[in-house]
Amino acid sequence: MSDLGSSSEGGALAGQEPEATEEAEPPPPCTEHQEVEDAPPAVKQPCVGEGIQVALALSESCTETMLGVGEDQASELVLGLPGDSGDGVPEVRQGEEQLCQNGEEEGTMIKEGEGGAELGDSSPEDSVCRSQYLGLDFGLKPQLLTGSWAEYTHSPENYLKGCKWAPDGSCILSNSADNVLRVYNLPPELYSSNWEELSEMSPVLRMTEGDTIYDYCWFPKMNSLDPDACFIASSSRDNPVHIWDAFYGDLRATFRPYNHLDELTAAHSLCFSPDGSRLYCGFDKAVRVFRTDRPGRDCEERPTVVKKQGQSGIISCMAFSPFQAVYACGSYSRTVGLYSCDDGSLLALLPQRHRGGLTHLLFSPDGHHLYTGSRKDPEILCWDLRDPGQVLFSLPRTVRTNQRIYFDLDPSGRYLLSGDTDGAMSVWDTLTAPPDGNEEVLQPLLQFQAHRDCTNGTSVHPFMPLVASCSGQRHFPSPGDASSSDEDGVMSSDSIGVDNALTLWWAGPQGSTSKEGQGQPMPHDTGV
């Protein structure tokens, strides 16, 4: 889009470079949001509705996280890749510059491959999982750097509901119970050695939905140097899918799904295709596919149940394989299905192994494994997609509610991180899993108390040793405990250990932090 509206926040820009400082070393790997007075005069955007075509640019220049694609299409059920040695992650070459330094013309750009027919082609040699060097070190508990606390105290029970780093690593997106999506910049102090000057983070953008937010996701080609590529998709109850401008915070476009009665219906899950050309939306027993560059109501409908056979229930989460033209759908019927990107045909329906409805799933970077988690379920399962239906191992965690508890993998696929309802964060080293795949339980490499309340969101930075986490949940009073609840029957924060916060953790070598900043509590230290 060429016309970009003004920000409701007084405006912050993702595409302008921060002022250089003498101590800033090395230069920042991504750009920062700046104040709107540096921007050209805002242009009022026309309302976006049916019949109005809005060009959402599909930028080719962006920071990519992984390399390579497979040549084979998803025409067969077995999803193995040629040339795989079976040992998981290849050797990581430290010091090899594989990261895009946004803001530097001479920066090295990683070109992301896109799997299968929709996703491009490349040689099998380039299809091997290539990890970027993050410098992650989980030998010790990560160090708390900063976070956002005060932002979630303006309204009662404003707990967080997940956080996601932008694909280019320049900012982080959070969701909370007040139905507001907030964008935070990566603190500029992290680019220098003055980490003791880190203060509490404040959002640069706020995007308000009209009702409960079901799902949200970044455009995969997001690049803060290109305003047209900076946008977010979100879905909320009784509303169409909204496309938000992550550069200014305005509404860019809407995708309007209608049911068989020609009534507007809300998508329960969202996921862009890896090349960003399609937006997949999950519904009850169906997936609808919109073209990203054509907002409106036109879409392709792909039922997940045909002639009473297939995957029933609401499609609650989706993910794309990084190498094959295959996507996975999880439903509240406790099933996981693998589908072809070409026509949406069902390739495999994995056995019902979870105790509750699926809430999150994630492919490994090499495309061989699929990790799935569900509500009220004490484990994350790792599926071997080279033998669909085979569970390699399980990862124990505590999930006692229906809340969506996100987990994440680092770009190399070695470390998996997840929170739980007790506020702990666990880190598993997947390379230590038993090779025979006998469904053993893989114990955490590291476990520490990240929050005083439920740690529901975990996100690993694309190329820095940073981990973001968020916390909070709805609390209900016990029977006969009316003295500690408010008029709405919700537990007051004075009677329980409420911790609604977004926090950043340094997960690199401890010696790389500034000596003055180590061990010092933040202004709103959670005390954990």
C-alpha cells in the first residue's frame, strides 16, 4: 500500500533507523520505531470494504530465518527429505555472518526458501536445515533484562495471551485480555554495552479489536525497512479478519468470511503461507484461503470433513512445513491433520493422543518433526513425519486450564521452550532425545520460575539470544471466598499473586552482559 494512515498512538515508525551513538557496537540488526514527527504528513485512508481492492505488497527483501527448500512435492504421504543424515541439526559455524543487518547496505541477507509447489524450488543440498548462530546458552538461568508491567495494570484482569517476535526481529507483538495488540520495539540499549540503563518497555503501537481476539500473526515477509511489508493479521469474535499496519497502527484491509447463511463469521486461527501470498483461516470443519493481495470476501473453501470422513471440530491452530508443500491443522476434536497446499487434500490424520483440544503446533526447521500441544494436557508430543503417526518422545509440562500455552523452537530446532500454568519456563534439548523413538519422556535441560503466574507465551528471537515471555490468567474465587473478589466475581490482585507482564530474557553467555547490569533488579522486577 502506498497510502499509510496516521498512528493512533502519536505514531511510531518501524522503518526508520535509530540515531547512531558512539558506544553502539555492533550496529543494530534491525530498525526501530521512531516518533511520527519525523514522518511525512499522514494521508487519510479510505475505508476498506467489499469490492475495494487494496494492494498489500509482498516484499522480497526481508530478514529471513531459515534457508532452503525441498524439491519433492507433497504428493506422497511420507514427508522425508533427501540427503538427511538423521542427526538433526548440522554443525553451527560461529562467527559466520548469516544475519541481515537492517540499516546496513552491505549486510548479509538470508534468503528464505519456500517449500514445494507454492514455495519454490532449490537443490537438495540447500535443503539441509541451516541454523543461524544465536549464541544461546541454557547452562544457567537466563537473565531478566526488561519488560512491560505497568501497561497491563490499567484495567482489572488484564492478563496477557501470548507474544510473538516480528520476522525481522525489530519488535515484538503481544496480545492481552483487553483485546489490544501492542507492538514493542527491541530496546535500543541492547545494541550497546550500557545495559544498566535498560528501563521498562512501553508500546509504540496499540491496535484495538472489538471483541475477544482468537488469533493473530505477523506477515512472514515483514521487513521494517519496507513499510508496505509491515502488517499483522488478527481475528476476533463476531468480526472479520483485520489487517493492521504495523508501521502506523491503522487498519489496512479486511477479509470477510461468510457462512452458508451469508452471515459474517470469525476465524478461529490464522496463518500466512511461507511466501505470504495466501492467508489461511481456520473454521469449524473447514479452512478458507484468501489471497493476501485481494481483501474482501472471495476465498477458497477447503472442508476438512468430506463424506463424514476427515478432521472434525474447530480448526484451532495451523502451521506450514518449511520444506514441503504441506500444512498441519490442529482442532479442538484433539486431532492433527496434514494437508496438501496445492488443493487442500488430506494427506494424513494423526492418531488422537492428546487429552484436550489442540492449542498450538510447530514444525521443526528441518521439516521432519511436528510438535503439538493441547489444553489440559501435561505433555507436548513430537511426531515423526517420516513415519506419520509415530510419536518420537513427549515433553512434560503442567497445563491445568483451557488457556492456550504457546511454545517455541530456536531457529536451529535444537531447543524447545515452553511455559506452564505454574509460571515456570522449561527448556528441552531435542538433540538428547532417544534415537529409537520409543515415546520416552524427555526431561527438561533447564527449568526456572519465570513468572509468579501462568507463563502462557514464549518466543525466541530470530537471530539474537533473547527470549520473550508473557504471563497471566483469569482467576476465580473459591466457593465461600467472596471477601477477596470484586463485583464481577473475579479474584482481586491483592488476594493472589497476579503477574501480568511481558518480559525479555538474555539467553546468551552470561559473560557477554555488562558487569554493571548483571544482577540488578528491573524497576518492576517480578521477584522471580
